[in-house]
Amino acid sequence: AAPEAGMNGWWLAAAALLVLIGIAHSVLGERRIFRHLRAGTLVPEAGAPVLRAYQTRILWGSWHLVSVFGWTLAAVLAWRAGPGHAEGGSALEMVVAAGLMAASALAAWATRGRHIGWVALLAAAALVLAGLLQR
């Protein structure tokens, strides 16, 4: 179904993409990184010899915190996309787009472009910017 009149479909698409990015981030992190560090506990602690148990717990919590922040941005964008909120743009969306672009650049730089996450974050930023152009 087409978005309701007055809704910003670009921001809804960005919100949906951020939800998917967060799910992929948490699920793939668990499968590819943290399952190897888990010793029968929900929160992994087996990071030796490189990491101590508390450092591994901090890493795990921070990893999933990134997903939660992405879902929070998705909720804000979905709310802003709704009727009565979607007219024009604001500094809020500009800050969200800038943050997503910065996150994309950091992920691309840190992984030398080998991690697909930077592309998804850049796509989300582009959707937010496209929504700013919708009047």
C-alpha cells in the first residue's frame, strides 16, 4: 500500500533499513564473533589471551548497544515520517543523516571497504537526505 498522504516514505524506508541493519548487526555479531567467546553463558567472557572477561563483556554490550541506537534512530524517523510531522525537514534529520554518513565513513575506513555495513549506512543516510527534499 502507498504511504498515507502527508507521510514521508523516504524516512519510513530509512527507518526500515535501520531496523534491518540492527538485526543483521546483532545476529551476525553473535554468529561470527561472540559464539567463539562464549563459555556457556549468555554474555561471553572467553576473550583470553587478548581480552579479559570484563573486557569481553563490555565489547558484547557495546556491540548490541550499537544495534539499539540504530533501532532508536529508526523509531525517531518513523515517528517523524508520520502525518503532521513529515512536512519539510529539520535539524534533527540533518543530524541523523550526518551521523549515518560519519558511521558509514568510519566503517569503510576501518575495514578498508571490505565490510558491507558502510554501504547500508550510506544508503540509510541517502534515504534520510531524500526525505529532506520531499515537501
